[in-house]
Amino acid sequence: MFKILAINPGSTSTKVAVYEDEKELFVESIKHTDIELSKFDRVQDQYNFRKNLVKELLLKNNISLDELSAIVGRGGLLLPVKSGAYKVNEIMVDRLMNKPVIEHASNLGALIAYDLSKDLGIEAYIYDSVAVDELEPYAKVTGIPEIKRLSHGHALNMRAAAINVAGKLNKKYEDLNLIVAHLGGGFTTSLHVGAKMIDIVGDEEGSFSPERSGGLQVREVAGFIMSWTGDKKELKKKLRGNAGLKALLGTVDLVEVEKMIDSGNEYARLVYESMAYQVAKGIGALAAAAKGKIDRIILTGGIAYSKRFTDIITDYVEFIAPVEIIPGENEMKSLSQGILRVLRGQESAREYVEENN
């Protein structure tokens, strides 16, 4: 049996889980207050603070570090990487600690995992980093030479859902063409061909979502930015964080929106159905990218718990392929199960080398 520690740092919390093979031993979230985090100038300076809290939590749950077979951290914002597992090495640590592509809490996962693993004689890994980019070359080209399309998205949950559905169908993941829509605070939809995410409709170019603006017309955005009188941080929040449902209806809670609709709020209905409609359009675009040869469409993420919402999307897209609903984000399980496949020899872990990325 393999015992795996999974660590998933977020902006105000650190999720920690331990699995013994497929069995969940515990999952808990450590909350961090603004006062605690304000002591650190940079996000990466928090890693010792968070690491010690992880160790305390393991002790509380009667888990000894010596029992662990491997440690996996949420993959952070590296230079572009492939999907799957990477061993955490000094090159990756240097990148995340000293030259982060973007300062982000997810970068701490690899740092904490590596630090804990060093004295234990076990490997530290990341799995399906936020920086996974397997787009085909023609999916990266834009009409502005200085700008290329990127593939930042919810790779961890989307690939886990795809692998899950492949198992249900008794098929190999690499033998299926799948479209996976992650529906959370942001929406990302991806096309999986040959076990790679070869194209994507990112959360800044597809549907608006509970917190994100989604795709906007460039001319309108340019005019909006040029007329903006606030600071840059406020502008970023206007587009990403305070946009979407939050800006349109004053809430990020889909249940609250559904209550508005049930009470007769027609504007709430329009916004709700527009959001689902735009998700469906993104799915249709990716179906075209696969020449219509799609085995399954998968809806996942927290919002996939809403049958009302997924039914609207399904009504638009089920002519393309059958629709599977895999609700929830399942991040901790996805991290652990990815590394379990590595430990069992079902997948191989890559070495992180920047010159090849």
C-alpha cells in the first residue's frame, strides 16, 4: 500500500489530505487570516509558515511523516509544462522561489512538498500544474505577433474527470476524443485528443462565470481600459474577481441566482441562461476543432452540481456527443490518484528542465 500526502495551497487556505491507495484518511483545510499573511512580503516567503502548519495537522491526525510513500503539491505557475507528474527538483524550486512566472499561492505546493521530502528519502511531485500547455501550434497563433494564446486553466480537475469517464467506458484515455468543461469560479473548457489537451477555451475568452468577465470584444475593452481612472489592481479585480455574476447580480452563488429566478427576476434568468449558452458555444467551437469526432462531453466543477444549469448546456450540445456530469473539483483526490498511478508504474514522472519547455 502507498500512503500519499497531498498539499494544495490557496490564497487564504492550505488544503491537506492523506490517502492510503484509493482510501481517504483525512482531508482538511487550514485557514489563513489576512493578519497572518500580511507578515510576508512575497507569497513564496509563506512556505515555512504553511509547512509547519501542515506538519501540525499531520500530528493531530496521527500521521507520521515516516509513513509516507510520496508527497504531491499542487503544481504552480511554472514555464509551460506537459500534463501529468513532474518530480520536484532544484530547478523547479529555484523557479518558484526566486523567479516565479506569477506570484501565486499554488507555487507553494511544490516548495512545501520538496522541503518535507528531503529528509524522508522519498520523492516530491507536482501533478497537472496550472501551467500545463499542450496546445497544438495552430491553436496558439493570434493576429498580434507579440501575443500568443496560453493554456492556463483547470488542468488538474479536467484531466481527472476525463480519466474518470474513460474508466467508466472501459476505454483508454488516449483512445478517446473528449471535451471537458470545468465550471467553478472561472470556466475553462478543453479538448482532449490522444491524452493531451490540444486546445482550450480559457476563462478569459469563453463564457463569463461567477467571478470572471469571460471573452470581451477587444475594441470595447481597449476603450474601457483607456478611460479607467482607478489603479491597476482595481482594474484587474474589475475583470477577474469582481466580474461575471458578482458584477451582474451581486453574488457568486448560483443557488442564490436560481432563487432570484424562481422569485420572478427575469434579468437574473437572462444572465443565468446567457452564461450556460456561452459555455455551450465554447463546447461547439472545440467540437469543430476535432472535426466533430467527439466521444463524450464532460461537465465538471462545483457548478456541475446544478442540474438546472447543466441541463441547459446539455440541451444545446448533446447533438455532438453524450454528456457526462462529474460534479465537484476533487482536487485533493486528483492529486493523490495521479501520484498513485506513478507509484504503481501506470504513469511516468517527468524531470523538470526549463531549456526544453
